[in-house]
Amino acid sequence: MKIAAQQPAASPAEPQPGDIPVEVFRQAMHRVADMIADYLSNVAEYPVVPRISPGDVRRALPPSGPAAAEPLDAILDDYQRLIEPNTTHWNHPGFMAYFANTGSAPGIMGEALAAALNVNAMLWRTGPAPTELEGLTCDWLRQWMGLPAEFKGHINDTASIGSLLALGAARARLRDLQIRQKGMAGRPELPALRVYASEHAHSSIDKACLTLGVGLENLRKIPADQAYRMDPAALAAAIAEDKAAGRRPMAVVATVGTTSTTSVDPVPAIAELCRREQVWLHVDAAYAGVAAICPELRAQMPGLEQADSLVTNPHKWLFVPVDCSVLFVRDEHALKEAFSLVPEYLRTSESRVTNLMDLGVQLGRRFRALKMWMVFRAFGLEGLQARIRGHCGLAREFAAWVEAEPGFELCAPIPFSTVCFRATPPMPPAAQNDFNERLLAAANSDGSFFLSHTKLGERLVLRLCVGNLRTSRELLRTAWRVLREKCAELRG
Amino acid sequence: MKIAAQQPAASPAEPQPGDIPVEVFRQAMHRVADMIADYLSNVAEYPVVPRISPGDVRRALPPSGPAAAEPLDAILDDYQRLIEPNTTHWNHPGFMAYFANTGSAPGIMGEALAAALNVNAMLWRTGPAPTELEGLTCDWLRQWMGLPAEFKGHINDTASIGSLLALGAARARLRDLQIRQKGMAGRPELPALRVYASEHAHSSIDKACLTLGVGLENLRKIPADQAYRMDPAALAAAIAEDKAAGRRPMAVVATVGTTSTTSVDPVPAIAELCRREQVWLHVDAAYAGVAAICPELRAQMPGLEQADSLVTNPHKWLFVPVDCSVLFVRDEHALKEAFSLVPEYLRTSESRVTNLMDLGVQLGRRFRALKMWMVFRAFGLEGLQARIRGHCGLAREFAAWVEAEPGFELCAPIPFSTVCFRATPPMPPAAQNDFNERLLAAANSDGSFFLSHTKLGERLVLRLCVGNLRTSRELLRTAWRVLREKCAELRG
């Protein structure tokens, strides 16, 4: 077959333009190194949340991209002028909202080097060291967390994806249903599938269920006890009810460190039930799981070793820059059964290697293990433990102040580094919620710290999470002083 | 409620250990800057694919993580000794396998800065500048590609996820089926859902279909013509047949730049059919879409503006480090209908803002727009166009050499920068395939370049893709010389 190239001709003698000249880059990258070091030194001078309105940043930038190349220094100038001041500073010592985290120094170095390598480790062959380092560093974490040797870990961008993959594997394990091949719609013989999770489970479980076609209604939210932990008796009853009605239990999701209160579902009792019912047990330990590297905290989350899958995020509380979420599975083959597909162009001659593309939805894989390796080594296990313990200690101190203060109350136990609390002015419940919402806004307007909120039952409560390496006792004192002052002002 | 903290007490007077001291980091980061600049200068000295065996890297590293902290310089030494030499070098001028890409200098700077900010832009409030820069830079790309103003773009990690989201939106648009809420199993009233794509569509479409519960069997692979383009008449017949059988067409995926040959499905004819049948049209333009910034190449992919959704990867052929895949949708509300879920703790007071978490599965969002912004500005539209044109020109030159050489043949048209070709020794077809597979291995063993393969019908063919900014005409000449020499040797 003779095939004329279809394109308009260009002069073959033209030199090909390439990347930015290396020495120009070298100089700019040294400036970047200083910009980052300066940022980490001075980030506390920014308000945590910038005082801007939607659209402000976009209006300050050209509506269309530039026709001609611009100098790297001009771009970095604009970064310093328009971007850095106008983001919310997750690396700020005062960031104590949601789950506070840290993009630590060694992690930043790892990300820069990974971008330079620009590896796509979809196959062992396309990224041997990245593939093996991912397996190895996940195994270091496994050992540190006290998980069994059969647990194999790999890295995804988010726990949202980790939980989606785990539930996908759970669905594939219902082999008789042949869902991978035949799908779920137009099959009158299929039973409804059910997933069970605490009423405090994270919204990513809802998203996984809607994505997989299980449907939001088939995610049964199991009631929790007064300490916000899933009630295993209610779970057992729900499963029995569903089975009696001809529905098929697909998976149970136990949460270890719920988003609202960091409560810990009773995994041993849940696991026993799952074994008896032969239902996949996924543990969502996105925040708290990594704290299992401290034996005394691991003791607060018994049963992790009984999971079929477990997701935990080194980008949350192990100081690795986002994104870095580890999914452990007891039987890696179950993941492959669910997701592996090898088209001809990706067939390689290496046998018995892990090809990361076989473990999930995404073909493309960044070299995320590099930053995790650098963080693990730069701090060491003891250093990581000391920092997590320090955060728990600070949270405990803050909780003690709240507990001792008339007009405030703690709203949940504090197993880790997150405190739920609120003001209790003498007013009806709805007005109390409104009061706390105004208190949160007033306190956050100080700018030196940033808290978030949640709802527990009908109560709106404030949340303070210690997870940033720069958060100090002094700053907690400031936050507590501002909260009390604003509370007094609002009470008038 | 009085709640005693559950943790073992620690001395409150202990100082909290923090991040690596900034000045220690500053020095190490300057070393990283030089390491990266040196790597970009010298990467061609490595073989593209390292000459190691599975397990070599892992055996060279400790099986357990370190107890104590290690100095940053020791970690960087190990990186240089064990990691850098043992990865496949996607940033190598000789990387011409799969879809060659580039982690360009400005993109590396952007990744380093993004890691320092460590933003999770799940909400506008948690990342105002990141959220707005993502909207803006995607709009710059939209304008450059000549797409209509109603197309809204956002960034995902991979086209695998972009296509999954697009098909999820297509499923949600079948509103009468209420799949988000009720799921797909255990509902005898639901018809089977069908997705249509060319037999040359990417495996990510298969993965999306199995993930969404559509089922691999319900992804109908439509035959292609001799130039590997989907046959619209066959598509129309398949849809008619399915409808007659009571199945429900959910989406058509047209590929613009297939993985094997970069062929372009006839989008205008497919779009017309989709409009008539009211079926969602997703365009997978992961590789070729970005080339639409060159008007003469855009002319080779008419109809993009008629898509309901379109995915294209700046991390493939627009010199942005992995990961950076843009999903454009005509009706952003359709994505939100499919995926938005706002739990209480993420409710914010800003109205009418984009919260990126509403557009997909993943809650966590890295600041990927920063690197894209830096690349777009550092090269400018004209610079990006010149580089893409240069790559197409090089591919055309290589193709001309193949075409002129007895004993070799081109195997597909060359609309962009990817050439499919093979040796044609006088032997039976199966032996020819085996010959080409051995030729590929022999040529790649040279180390100065790396090609991949695919299958077209029964023929195994070699693929050469020009997409790295460092690839030179000289290197192509080397590859061609080595290929001919190895071919002669193998023919004996």
C-alpha cells in the first residue's frame, strides 16, 4: 500500500524548535527554588483564605492566550502578583479546615523531579523504577501500619478513585452476575445490588455507587451510635432484610476516621459479619489510616487487617503533596479481574510484572511514589510518628480549653487530631446553629486561621483539624482567643 | 456533653516537630534545580528504556522504610544512582513509542510551584486562583482549537477519566431511566444500554463502559474503512438494529486520532446521526485534539464543534507534564446532573461559582492549570503551532523514506505525527508478523530510540510517533538507519 502523506508540505530544512533553552530554564528554576523556600517561610503572612470575590483573578488575566512566547521571568512575576496571593493556603500554619495537610519540603522536591522525568508508568516497561518504587513504598507503609503481608498497595490520585476501584472489585467478585461483560441494564435476572455504609460515610462512597450504576438508593446508610460509629446490629438487620427481599449485598464500607468527627466504625464486628455473609469489606481510612503507624493510635482502629480493601491518603496526614492516595487490596487479582484490559499496543514481553494500568480505570500514571519515598526517608518512621502525635496532642489541648469554657461544648470524641465543638448560647436550636455559622464566619475573617463546619444530627458544629506541620500551639491559642472574642461580640 | 479525650496523654510542653528547616530545603531545592537542568541536557545519553530486569530496582532498595530521618542529600544521591537511570525516559529525544510527549521546562516549574502551594481546589473557596485559572486556561485552549464559546473545559488526570465522565453524563441524560438514583440492576423495566465506537477506539472506552455497568458486550465496535475510520453507515445500521431490539443507545464515541494509526472518524456524519437519534456524541481526541490549534490540521478534523463532549490531552502533545487532560462539555450542567453531590461540610456561601468537585468523581483536585498556564505563555500560540508543525514535518519525512525503500511499507495514512510501517520480507503473513516483532526488539535494543507496535487487522506493524520537543531530524535518520541495518541482519 502506497500512501501519500496527507499534510500540506513544509520545508524539510527548517530547524525544529524545541524546549526552552536549558540554561534559561536553569536560571528560572533556581528562582523557583527561592520562591518556594520564601513561600514556605512567609506563608503565615497571608490570610489563609484570600479576601477576593469570584471572578477577581480571571478579570486580572487576559481573556485569550498569548500569540507570542513570553519570558519565563514575566510569567513568574505574574505568578507572584496574581496567583500566589489569591489562592487558599493549604500549606499555611493556620489551615485547620476539612482535613489539614502539608505539602512538605521533600515532597515538593519529589514532585519537581517527577515532572522532569515525566514518566507515564502505565506498564513496567514504560516506568520500571517508578513501578517498583510504588510497590516498595506502599509496602513500607503497609509494614508501618501493621497490615498483613498479602495486602498489596498502589497509588491513585484520590480516595474517591480508590473507593471506586474497591467497589468495582467487589462488584466483579459477584462472578455469577457477569457484570463486567454483560452490564447491569436490560437484565431482568439481576438482583438489585446493595452497598452499606455508615450515615457518616464520605460522599465519595455515594459517588462511587452512582458511577458504578449501583444507584444512590442502593447505598444503605446505616445508623450510627451516639459516638457516630456504625451500629453493627443495624447493619446485620439491613443485610438480612435485603437478602430476604432478593437483593444482593455487594460491599460494606466501614469508615475509620469519618469526615465529620473522625469517628471509627467497629471494624472487627463489621468484618465478622462480612465474612459470614461473604460480602466485600472496604475500609475508608482516607484520613486516619496513616495514623496507624503509631501503635497507640493503631489500637484505636482495630480490625484493619480484616479488610478486603483499604484506602488511606498520605496526601492527607503523611505530609506528601496532593495527590497521593494508597489503595491496599488483600487479593490484587480481584482488582485485575475488574479492570484489566490489555490492548495489543500495550502488550509487552515481560511476564510476571506488575503493570499499574491493570489495577484501575486510568491508563496514565504519574510517578507519585517518588515524592512519597522522599517524604518517608526525610522524616523516617520516628519523625512521622512524632509529628502525628504532636498533632493529636495539640488537638487534645484545644479540646481541653473548649471543655473548660462555659458557653462552649465539645460535640464528639477526639480519637485523632480533629475537634468538633460549638458555642452554646442560650437560644433555641435553630438560632444556635445560625449563631455558630456566624461565629465561624467572624472567626475566619481574622485570616490567621481557617476552620470549617459540619452538621451532626441537627446541630451545626465547628471543626478544627490539626494536620499542617507548621501549626503551633501559639496559633491554636490565637484561634481560641479570637473564637471567644467573636463569640462575646456576637452575644452582644 | 462532656467528652474526655480518648488518647494517651503527652507532655503539652514538648515542641512540635515541623517541616524540614527552610534553609536546608532551599539548598536542596537548588540542587534539584541543577539536577533537572542537567537531566534535560543529558537525557539523550541514557538508553531510552533502561537495560534492567523486573525486580532489579526493588532489590537495590531496603525492604523496609527507615526508622530515622535521612539527610536530603543522601536521598537525592540515591535518586541519581538508583531511580533516574532506571526509568524509561519519556523526556528522551528518542522516545517515539505510544504517543510521545514532553514535560517541558515551564511545565516543570509549574509542577514544583503547585506542589508548594499544595492546593486542593475542590471548591472555589479552597482554591480561588486555581479554580479560575483552570477555567481560563481551558478557555484559551478552546479558542485556539476553534471550539464554540458554550464549550466549558476542566482538567482531569487522564482521558480515561474524561471519557468516563462524559459517558456518565450521557447516561444521566437518559433522565427517564433515573439511573443515578435507582441504579441499573434489579430493574426489569430498564433496556440494555448501548455505546458505539470504532473498532479502533481506545481501551479507555471499554474501561468506562465496564466501570459504568454498561458492560463490555454493550460497547459495539463499529467497523472501520480501509483508512481505519468508523463507517457511519455501519453505525446507523447498528443503532437501528439495537433500537428495533429494544435496546437504548446511550452514546457514540468518535475518535479523532486513534491510538493505532491516528485515523480520524468522520465526525460530521456521525454528529448528524447523533442529532437525529438524540444520542450523546463524545469525541476522544486525546492525542490529536490539541493539534487543532493549527488551522491546517484543524481542517483534517472537521466537526469537533458538534460534539457534546470532547477530551484532549495537553500532556500528550502540548508539552504539559503528565497529568493534564482537558474535558470540554457543551452543557456543563449535564456533568453536574451526573456527578454533583454536596455534603454539608462542603457547603459554602459563594453562589454562582464553579466548584470543580461538582464536575466529576474525584473530590480532590490538584492545581494542574498552573503548569498549563506556564507552558501556554512560555511558548505562545505561535510557538506551540510551530512545534506541532515541526513534528508533523518530521513524521512526513520519515514516511517518505519508508515509502521509497524496497522491503518496507507504510501501513496507514499519516494525518499527524505518527507513522505506521513495517518490513515486508517475502514470507507468509504470520512469519512477517514475527519478523517485524523481532525487528522492533532488535532496533529498540540500540537504545537511542524507542518505537512501539500495534496490530492492524492481522498485520503487526511498527509505530513511530514524533511528539518530544528534543526529537531531531538527525535522530530520525539514526532510527531509520538502524531499522534498515537490523532488517538486513534479520533477513540474513
